[in-house]
Amino acid sequence: MTSCFMENDSVASISLSELSSSSSVSDRASVHWGCVLSGSETTAVFKAENDLLENQFFIKTICLSEEAGDEMHIVAVCDGVGASKPLPVATLRHCMPMISFPGLELIPPVTFKLCSGKGPVFISAQHITCKSLHWNTYILFYVFRGWAKPTILAPC
């Protein structure tokens, strides 16, 4: 059985629809997302509520439950931009029960699949929604020693 939970982690408690319709509210919302993959439910899908906003989805951790058997557990992921074939991102066993991702960004919809093992496997992620920039604003990023410095330019 796939169990999914969502928890609002923004400072102001607002829904994503309020974010898109109100200019007085912050332009960003951060929502924690998670699911459990097991032998009975091997797939879980994250879909963004509003396609008109910029959606960023970051995998934070994938970890193996204490009840999981001593077998290899492989978790694959497929996002809205990548190929239709799922890409393995985690191989877990009792000797290495958790993997952490410092900045793995995916484009919704995101599909997680338990390719091997019976689980349960816990997946933790973060969904960030931002208002898009106006069509007449351009951002250029200059990378200097690993840091990106945004520069906003108006069109000619």
C-alpha cells in the first residue's frame, strides 16, 4: 500500500491557489512530501497542483525500513522531462539503509518505482512553487567559483 503525506512547511500557512492569486503573499511556497513504497504498492507519483507556476521538486532522502528483508532494494525515478525509462537512484540494503541527496532536482510529474525488494522504503522530498518571472524580464547567471550571481536585465 502506498502511503503519502504532505506537510506545509512555509512560514505563512497558505495554499498554492492563494499563492497564485494574491500579490501580497510571498512568491514562494515550500511543501514537504513523502511516500512509502512496499511490495504491494511499488509505485508512487507526485503531481504538481498548478502547472502555471514554476515547480521544483527535490529528493531529500530515501531510506529502508527496519522491517525490510535482508535483500537488495532498488528505487528508480522518472520525471516529466526525462526519458520514459525509469533511472535507478538508490540501492539500499541493511548495511547501507539510507541515501541522502544534496540537490537532486526533478520536474513534476515524478514517478518513483520500487524495482527490486519488498520494502518498505521511505522517500522524503521537497516541493517548491514559485511565481514565474514576467515575460519581459530576463535573468542571466554568471558562475564564478561555484556561486551563481543573478543579474536581471530588461529587454531592449
